Amino acid sequence: MHVWINGEQRELGTGASVLDALASLGAPSTGVAVAVNGEVVPRADWAATALAEGARIEVLTAVQGG
């Protein structure tokens, strides 16, 4: 299935979860926040949140500094 991650189209397996999307990016599992179709997904729900065809996923990394 095709999804959009941070504005870039990617292909994931059918039934992929938010956790699978992060793994496809090589993103760390800490220090990031994820939103699917504009809704923040709590970290505890990443493995259980299935993605649908065409889902728009935003992965944000926390940055410290000033």
C-alpha cells in the first residue's frame, strides 16, 4: 500500500502500523512524535494503529536548543 510520510510517498506492506512506518524511515522510537491524517498517535498505540492506503503520516523529531 502507498502512504505519505513527511510529504514523500512510500510503499508499505498491507496492514502496516505506525511502528512499521517508523521502521521504514529508520527513525528512532524515542524523541519523536507521530501524527496520522492530522491526529497525534500516542506512542503506546503505535504498534496497534494500522495505516490505510493513502494515509498521511508526519514524523516530528524533538530538538533541544535555543
